[in-house]
Amino acid sequence: MYPLLPWKWIGGGLTLVTMVAIYADDVQRLTGIPIPDRFVVRYLPLGVLLLLGGFFGPTGYRAPWRILWRLIPKLNDWFPDLNGVWVGSTSSNWPTIKRLVEVAQSDDKTTEQELHDLPEQQDAMAVRFTNSLFKLQVRAGLSSTKGESFSITAKPWRDQHTGRIHLSYVYRQQTPNHAITDEEAHLGAADLELIAKDYRRAKGTYWTRRAWRTGRNTAGILELALLTTKGDQHKSLQQYAQEHRENLAK
């Protein structure tokens, strides 16, 4: 999540630390505070590395930075704690694609208005985010299939106009026992915008290269909400998605 950091302030701080290290003798004369060279040369870099690696590196529920973030939620504006299981839904354009295929295989006709009015296909899904200052990983599972996707690359970024945080990632999905018109594995991408107030909701778009040679590559809307910050490691994302689907049906 380091791209979200205020690099102007960090650059100024690092410059100040470097100047103190270089001009330690002058700083000592001006302030009267003894600054041993051994401290500056040996311990200052080590302290910075321990702070960055030990404090901000772990992703577990009891990670030092996550404890501090729970005590001071405002720190999520710096970079958000997304760790946990999120549930939500997808709205896919599959009915439109299906209709186009049916028309292509028959003497039937359709209109652009008819395609526009077709309802999108809804499906429940669950996503597990894993993040720290140095890490961002995304795994997802749908309720309709046994497939699971995982991010190949993921990057957060802040919109320069709205100030809102986005998550953009490319993923690979495995689909066991796929249909003849489908693929065993395919790539896809998504861009999610985190809701500004509490960062516990996200909404965006996704698109895939699924069966693209026959024009069956889908796209749609993705909406998520944080369910739990811990998550049951013995429960699959497909189980979370299925439970969410049952809750939506009530």
C-alpha cells in the first residue's frame, strides 16, 4: 500500500534524517545534545528498518500497525486496513452475450434497445483482502461455481480529483469442470473504489478475457462490504459466498 503514502512529507523527513546524520557534529554544537557517531551510523538505519519491517510488515489481526489502526480509525485515510473477508455481488452482462449468441445461431433478430433492457445476471461472491504497507493480495470465490481467482498484480492509487482510494488488480481465475463454451482458466481485471467514509465498502467494474475468441468475455459491476476482519481459515470463500447468497434470498 506504499503508493498511498504522503511521499512529499516522507521525502522531507528522510532528507532531515540524512542531514542530521551528515552534520551530526554541527547539530550537536547548535543544540547541545550529544549525538554519538556510532548511534547515527549504526543504529539509526537499523531502527528505521525495524520500524518499517517489524511494525508495518505483518498482516495478521494482531499486527502492530493493525492494532494501532483499530485504536485510531482516522489512520485509514493514510492507507486503509482492508484485511478480512468481504462479501457482495456481481452484476454481469452475460444475459446480453447469451442473447447475441442465440441470435447468431438462429434466424431470430434483436435490437439494441432489447439488448440494453436485458437485466444483468446477479451472483454472490466473497473476497479476501490481505494487505500491509508492502503487500496487497486479492482472492475471490463465486457462489455459482467452484472456481477461485487470485490476483497476479494489485496496486492501490488515489484519485487526484476526488481523493478517493482505488484498488486496481489483474487476476487469474480457475474454473474446474467448466462447460464446453468456457475455459479452464482465464485472466480478468477489476477497478474498485473504496467508499470514502469508513473504507468498509467498495464498488467498481470488472472485465474478463473469458472465451474471448467467441465473444463471451464478460464485464459488469462489483459491490463489496467488509464482513469480518478475521475470517475463518477453515471456511472457503465459496462457502462465504454461498451463505451471502442465501442471506440475500431471504
